[in-house]
Amino acid sequence: MYFDTHAHYDDRAFDADREALLQGLGEGAVKLIIDPGCDVLSSRKALELAERFDFVYAAVGLHPEELDKYSPESFEEICSMARHPRCVAIGEIGLDYYWDASHKEEQKALFRRQIELALELDKPVIVHDREAHGDCLEIVRDYPGLRGVFHCYSGSAEMAKELLKLGWYLGFDGPVTYKNARKALEVLELCPMDRMLMETDSPYLSPVPMRGKRNDSSNLKYVAEKIAQVKGISPEQAAAITLENGCRLFGIERA
Ligand code: NI
């Protein structure tokens, strides 16, 4: 039974078959899904899906790539949606210097405001960190009570050790199956079993052998196989462990 802790079913890539796809997933091996929003609209859509499907939960937040959509009004809306009982985290939030390295201070300020919202509501965060490892680490260090996951972790082994010491979880996605995955596999190897989460980032990051196609949660089996191989456990154990970890971090009661 799988828990996909990061899948964007609100994305327009699913417009044609969203209902049928989610219905099918719900009848299969995928037990739980978190759909993180990236702006007001996608956060609202994620919450709507979470209201309709009992195995789907939402996270709400402003993604650093959506920095230009920030306004006092949009932030207010995120704050009010964040209180929804089906919203289990603030995300995805963070820093992306690959996308835009010219507004670092604005990105950092928005990241901090949303971390403070998470702390106020006692909810974990889902962090997007792309080519901003040092600044992300520096910021999360400032908030000792903060819990969460570095989604699709792409930093160094040293930084992973730091984050683990601080109590963070690390998310592993399709890229662990790629040929050039040396660094991600090194991190997977050192990550304690009780801190790893399994994600797809659907519709993106399809694992081998589905690379290049639209991703969905049923492809978690390929990520599970890789985790199992690295950790010396069975894919079923990898699925069960990450399901339990996800429920613990996001405060979801298991049925
Ligand atoms: Ni994502």
C-alpha cells in the first residue's frame, strides 16, 4: 500500500481524465495522496479534490516560481485555506534559484512568512529547494520547532545529515531511478528508514521505465523497487515504511 506524499492532480495535465484516474488509483494499491498547491488557484483545486476523495489530502502554499502572484490578498487566502481540516501541510514552499536568481530576498521573505504560518497552525511544511541548498538550510535552522519534508531532495549528503539531525524527512522521487542518480542514491543510503518518504511529483519526474510520459501515483512501484534495492528490504516493506512515515509526519490517522 503506497502513500504518494507529493502529486499535483490539480495540474491541467490531468484535465482530461482526473476523475477516472483518481477513482482507479483509489481502488488499487495507492492508499493515500497529498496534493500540494503552488498558488491560490491550485491550492483551492487541491482542497476540492481532498473534499471529494477520502484518500486525497491537500497542502496549500505559494511556490517560489509563483512569486509574482504574491499579494496581501493572495496570502490572506492561503492563510484561510490552510485552516481547512483536509489541509495537512503548508506547501509547496521554498526557494528556486534555478527558476529565478534575481529575486532571492523576496523568495526568502515569502518562504519565512509561510513557515511562520505553518508554526502558527502546527502543521508541517513541504519544501521545494532547487539550487538554493545553503539558503534553505539557513532558513529552516532558524525555526527549531518546524517539521516537514525536503521534497525530491537534491542537496548534498552533508546537508542531508544536517537536516536529519534537525528532524526533517527527505522525499524520494523518480530521479532515484535515473542513470545519473549517484548523489540521490548516496542520500537514500544514509537516510534512516523512519525519515524517508516516497513521492511522484506527478505529472512530472516519471521514473524509469516511464520516463518522458505523464507521471501518476501508480508509478510509485518503480521508486519502491529502487528504495528496496538500496535499503536491502522488499518493495512491500519500502511501501509500508514510507506509508507509516507519511502518516506520522502529516498527522493522518490510518484506517
Ligand atoms: Ni511539486
